[in-house]
Amino acid sequence: MNARKEPELKVEESCSKAVQGGKYPLTAPEYYNFAFDVVDKIGNEDRNRLALIWVNQHGEEKKFTFHDLSKLSNQAANLLIKNGITRGDRVFLLLPRIPEWWIFSLALIKLGAIQCPSPVLLTPNDIRQRIQFGRFKMVIADPENAEKVDEIFDDCPTLCKRVLVGGEERCGWVSYFKEIRNTTALSRHRVMNPFPFRSKSSDPMLMLFTSGTSKVPKLVLHNYAYPIGHSITAELWHGLGPGDVHFTVSDTGWGKNIWGNYFGQWIMGACVFIFDVRGKFHAEELLPILEKYEITSFCAPPTVYRMLVLHDLTRFDFKYLRHCTAAGEALHTETSRLWREGTGLTIREGYGQTETVCMIATFTGDTVKPGSMGKASPGWEIELHDDDGNPVPDGENGRIALNLKNGRPVGLMEGYVNCEEENQKSFINGYYYTGDKAWRDEDGYFWFVGRNDDIIKSSGYRISPQEVEEVIMQHPSVHEVAVVGAPDPLRGSRIKAYIVLKPDYDPTESLVRDIQRHTKELTAPYKYPREIEFVKSLPKSYAGKIKRDILRKHAENGGPLITAVGDR
């Protein structure tokens, strides 16, 4: 059984104290380099401070101090210099959850190169599109992804160099492990950079592709100040400080990995825990991990929490776990309730994008309102607007808008690369529009409604899929649900629910009627799903978000429902 006691007051007050202490809103100095100013600095001051614990599914384990990462990233930087990478060059990172991802990322930051982490599940066609669009000079990949790169290499004229991490030597590739054995040529102690420079906070540092729908994903550009913005994510939301061990469930190709396993966590002096999962993901593997490694702060997509609450959580001792957070999509209140019953801990939600840091969250010390994203982050002036750009009153749905008239907060993207049309749609009259809708209550808490194009218009009503899903999730048979609008000659659209059942339930007509009756009893009659389809799984992006565009197309056209993970 879990022995659970409430966290000490001083921990829960950390958010308000940090804000009152003048640290927030954040500002960026003229010159800043995360690798030198955070990792190297901590490594020099405390040679034994643990930065990263890596574990794979076979029980293998590696630990790295900040001092280790400082030396290893210097060595990797010198390898990159030797192979022609200098300031401003674009490098495509295609590595799984191995320590070398962090080593090379730090190395690229030290050199002033622009990196682009990408999911290892990309197909050769995905890789071709992204490298061509981003005009990348080098790719760093593991053996499995090296095969994909070789398949499209001749189609990418800007791609000059390929670095291989692991495996046997490969024709046309620089072997990282072979090269680093020559320590005299590749010093670990300093960067042998023939082009020394000081990175300005405004210099370009990072590119990230957004989760796409039917189009090629957009390419987001962040500057060297971006890591500073994640102090909000790590300190105020994750509740981290020196001595904490934080675990965010994320692949290295997702923006969530940078949110939870990198910048903010190390700025706070915490250690990040990496569970290297290959192949099929089994959520139950996480529970003994949380216990064994005495994780103090845990963050996962709602999809993962939905899997975890299917198991007996009381069998595990989570006495060190103080903070649980979720982001990526709306967390259903039923999932949150089951987690709290099993662990004694409340999940606090947060909201942001690949384009931002944590914009809205239920921070440490805040009252948790189940289903709410929380309040605006310090320095982020969040408003809700109608379609004409006018503010809407509390209680009404509106487009999430960030007011930039008093300056851009640290952590907001520079813009989309080579996509002026998207920039013009997102930045209008001194505001940045996220593309999402929400409503705000009288206490300043924001409640997610959905993407602008997710709203269902039926018989003159505007219906939030999230609102209907919340009700359906309370039915005892439902494990997961996604709601979309299906074409209807009378209503314009009718509500259709795609439902994944729990193991003990069978998809029957009587169950359809029972779920419909259940929904009518708990919400307005016009919101019940007139059509229900039981499915084995839901289509999701690499980041675990339900891909409603695929469901909308299926609801419109029928045919087989493709549920494979991917962002194409």
C-alpha cells in the first residue's frame, strides 16, 4: 500500500515565492548559451551533480553528471567541427532515447549550429520532405534510421555529411564511436573551435516540426533564449529544484522531450530520468520504474495516464513522488480521479505548444480544478477573442490569444520557417493566436475547448468535442473516446463517437444505447452521440495526441480506419 502524506507547505509555496521574489516574468540577457551557461557551469561548480539517468527495457543503466556531459559534448563538438559544421549550419537529429541525443544537442548549441530533433518513427518519405524543406547540411542518426537516410540521400542536395551513432561502420557515414576513440584529435576538455563566438539570445538555435495533419508539418524556429523560458515549465509547473529526479514520458523527436527532459529541468539543477523504450510501449512498465528510481516529479500525456489507471496503482510505493503533471491534450476528469484514488496525488494540467513554453498551467500551490488547464504563466498575457479579434467575457468560448503589445515573452517562437502565410495567420494586430479555443472562469482558470477546426456545428449549436468526451468517459465501459462531427443532411453535422472499450466489455448494440442514454442524462440532449463506432485503437500523432482529422475524414468517407502512429 502507498504511504502518502501531504507535501510540505514550503514545497507547494514554491511557485508564489518564485514569482514574488522577482524572478518572473522572465527576461533574457543579451548573450546566452545554455550549454556553456548552465551545463558547463554546474559541471565546474559541482563535479558530482547528477544530470541524467538512462535506463532501457533490459535493465541496463547509465548515469551522467553535468561534468560528464560537459566533457562529452566538447568531444562531440570537435567531431562536428572536424566534419565542417560551423555557426548557423542546420543539423537534423534522428536519434532515439540514448544519451548521445543530449550530448550532440549540447555540442550543436556550443557551436552555434541550428539543430532539428525529429521522431525516429519517420518514414524515408517523411525524412526526405523534412530535409528538403529545412535544407539541412548534416544528419546524425542511429543504424536503423541511417538505412532510411541512405534511401533518400541522393534526393537531398543540401545534405553533405552523415554521422552514425552506434552499430557497424557504414559507407558514407562518419562513425561517432570510432572517431571519439582518438581523444588526442577530439579533446573532451575544450571546444577546439576555429570560429569562436558568443551566442546572442536572439540568434537562431532550434527548429522543430509541428505535428501535421494532412499537410507537411510547419517548421518552428526558436532562439537561444528559448531554454530560459522553460524555467516556468520546470520550476513553477513541474515543481523542480536541485536534488529532484524528473521523468517526462516522451520520445526525443517530440517538443515534449525538450519541455520535460532538458532545458528547464537542468536550469533548476534537477536530474532527468530517461526510459529508453523500443518497439511496442507497455505503460505498466512505468510503474515499477517510478518506484525503483524514486522519481519525485512525473509528467506524461493523458494517453499514458489512461493506460496506467487500468492497473492496481496501490501495489506500488510512490512515497518520493510529489508532483504529477499532464499536457498534450485534455485530461479527462475520470482519469484524474482514478489516478488520485490509486496514488493519493492530483494531476496538474498545463498548456503550451511546440511554438511556446508553458503558457497556462495549474502551478504548484494553485488550487486544482479538475478539467481546467490552470492560469496564465507569469509574463504571458493571455486573452480570449471572438472571430473578429474582440475579447469575449468570462464564461464564453474564445480563441486563445497572446498579447504581444507589451513585448514578447521569453520562449515564444521567432516564427515559422519559409511560411509567411502561416505567420500572417498566427500573428495579427499585436497578438499571437494559438489556433485553440478555451473559456475562462471568474477565478482566471482556463478550460480547453478544442482546436478551432474541431468545434462541431450541429443544428445551430456549437459543440466542444472535449465536453462530450468528458461525459462519455464516465461510462464504466469506456477506456478512450474521441468525438468528431460527421456529415448530416439535416443537422449539418451529427456527433459521432469513436470508442475504445475496456477489456471486459463487448461492442454490442445494447451497449451503444446505454452509452447514449448515459450521455443524455449527464449533458444537454443535443450533445449525445447519435453515432458510435467501437474501435480497437485511436489514430494518434507521435506525441500521443488523437488525430481528429483522420477521424473526421473517416466519418465523412468511411472505409478502413488507419490508426498507426504517425504525423503524416
